[in-house]
Amino acid sequence: MPDHSQYTSSIHYDKRLYRHDIDGSLAHVRMLAKQDIISQEDAASIADGLAQVRREIETDVFPWDAGLEDLHMNIESRLTQLIGPVAGRMHTGRSRNDQIALDMRLYTKDVIAQTIKGLRGVQGSLVALSERYPKVVMPGYTHTQRAQPVLFAHHMLAYFQMFRRDVSRLRDAYKRTDVMPLGSGALAGVAYPLDREFVASELGFKEISANSMDAVSDRDFVVEYLAAAALCMTHLSRLAEEMVLWSSQEFGFITLSDEFTTGSSIMPQKRNPDFAELARGKTGRVYGHLLALLTVLKGLPLTYNRDLQEDKEGFFDTVDTLLSTLEVFKDMLASLTLHKSRVTSLAGEGQALATELADYLVGKGIPFREAHGAVRQLCQFAELEGKELSNLDLAEYRRFSPQFDEGVFDITAESATAARNILGGTAPIRVAKALAQAKKLLEDEADGL
Ligand code: ARG
């Protein structure tokens, strides 16, 4: 019969938890000694051995043994080689079930902090871009149809808000991750007088799990990270889509720096926005990992079941995908060039100022619905004539409403944006304020969760 042990082995991916696993063991052993469950000497020798194990892993000389199934067994086995049978005391009052729950929580806490840092980096680039082009007016879209002029900075700061919500979701998830499960044992709690508060405080946990059965089978915190990551990737993917559109010849709004485009092997003129496209594409697999874990959990009876080992690969892949995408976006945004004259000229072109004309008639006392109808007919007329609204003369305007006068020629993309001087609107003074607030938020929350 062939050897099937590979099927249950997780060592090739759970080794990435080594630091958290060792930190957890060190805290547990210190506590065991403090409680006189093991002797100080034994605790000291286990701690020395674990330090050696960590060095070996970090210098790539650790003798990983796939036959030993998982990280915990690999470390304990090596510890036994290093310090002898006293290594066996480390696992007193502990099960691999609460041990892996601890490792995953420690790791997730770290990863949440790193993800927030990554998000801050992207937000910083959005702020920097807005500062570089604080007053450039561009077309704003609905239905991918030119709708009304907006400031480019307003558009960038829209993404700032999405990423702000992502940060807030992660912070919220952090609270529920910050719970120390050790002491739950295999499922029922343990029969030793452990000091759980001590372990929690040694490892920097705010709370202690309240039910041993829940603690060894709960992976909600991983689901929450995956869900927050999926939504964050959605935001990045939408931004990626705009980078792709805007850098096309049809739009011609931006040029991405060479570092973030690749040439075609056959068409020499092309610079393809591959990084943005890949970010958009990778979003799919992050969604998949969320659904996969939800599916793993849905039919599980309490408490620990080996199915739970399947929580890791998709999670690790999500972490790697999200963190690298955030890094790429930080630099891709920072290095893009906006074609100011192109976007500005398009902002007032075509019928982008139609709403302004309607508002103008409203200013003359005409009910909005009526003004809307008149401008709609005016637009149809201009289209038939093949003219820009700005090229019609006053007599032509007046065919649709006698209220039009010379003032219509003062309507520009700039006047249209300036008029939207309302909280959350695109008027330059509002956007300048929003930008200042965004900068302040980044400064105030520069370090930490
Ligand atoms: N490798 C396992 C996991 O990741 C660790 C816990 C194993 N526990 C057990 N009773 N087999 O879930």
C-alpha cells in the first residue's frame, strides 16, 4: 500500500505559525512553573530548548519531518532531541486543539495589524495624489456615461473612504480575535490549576475565552478576516478597473508608470496595465477562500474536528494576496500621471453641463421638472445639429426656454463643481477640507490599530 500520511499532514503550510506557536509555548511553560505544576529548572530548560528551535527554524537548519504531521509535533519532537524527556512536560494541561486555536489567534492579530498598515499606505498614496492635483476637474460618471464634472481629488478621496471602512471593519474583527483560548484543553477545560489570566497578559490578550467547547472549535475570527479581506479586495478591484479604463487610449486619462505595465510580446506599441488586471483577477480567489471556510464550518458538530485544519491554506493565501495587492497599489497610485488638460477639457464637453443648465433655469424661477424637460430637449437638439452645448447661440437656447440669457455662457465645468458647495460635495473648498481631514486622520492614527 502507498503511504497516505501526506493527506493529513499540514506541516508544509502550518510551519508559518512557528513564531506564534513558540511564543504560546513559552508563556504556557512560564505559567506552569509559576503555578508549581512543573519545576523552575524544567521550565528553564524547555525555554532554552525552544529558543534553540526558533534559531534553527530562522536559520533554515531545522530538520522538518513531514512524517510528523504538523508544526506542534515537529517542534516537540525536536525539543525532545535537544533537551531529552523533560520536553514532554511542555504539553501539561494543554491539547493541540487549544494550542492551534491560540496560534491562529496570535497570527490573525498580527495579520490584522499588518493589513491596517497596508491600507494606511494606500490611503496615503490617495491623499498624495489628491494633493498633487487638488483642483483638476474631470468628468464624473454614472452608468459609465459622462454625468457631471467632479474634481479628480474628490474621486480619489471616494476610495479613501472605502479603505477607511475596511480599517474599521478590521479593527472590529480584532476585538473578537483578541481572546485567549489556552486552558480549554481538548474540549472540556483542564484539570490543572492553570493561571489563564497570566497567560493572557503574557501574550497580550485582552480577553479570555468563556467556554472551552466554543474556544476549540471557533474560527469566526478567521471568517471575519476573510470577509473583511474580500470586501477590501472588492474596493481594490474597483479601483483597478478604473486604472485599466483610464489608461486605455479611449479614455487617455492617466499613464501608469512603466513599473506597473508590461509590454506585449507581439504588439510593440502596447503597455498593458497587468498589475491592475491581476489585482482585479485575484479578487476572485479571495472570495473563494471566504466561501470555502464558511462551507467547512457549516456542518461541523462541536467541538474540534479535523476539518478545521482546512482553515489555513485559503487564509494564508488571502493574507499574502491582500498584503501584496495593498503594497502594489500604494506604489502604483503614487507613480501614476494624470493628463490634466485631457480630463479638464472632457469635463465640460458634450452634455456634461446639462444639469447645470437645468439648475440655471431653476435659479430663474422655473420648477425643476420643467427645467429638466427643457434642457433635455435642448440636448437632443444639439445632438441632432452635431454641436456642443457650449457652441449653441443664445437664440438657439431660447427656443427651449425664454429664461436663458447671456449668463448661460458663464457655465463651465469649474463653475459647476464650485456650485456643489455642500458637505460631501465636489466643490474645491469642500474637497480641500476633506483632504485636510484625511491627512489628519492618517497622522492621528499613524501607528497602531
Ligand atoms: N494540525 C491541526 C490543525 O491545524 C492541529 C490540531 C490537531 N488536533 C488533533 N486533535 N488532531 O487543526
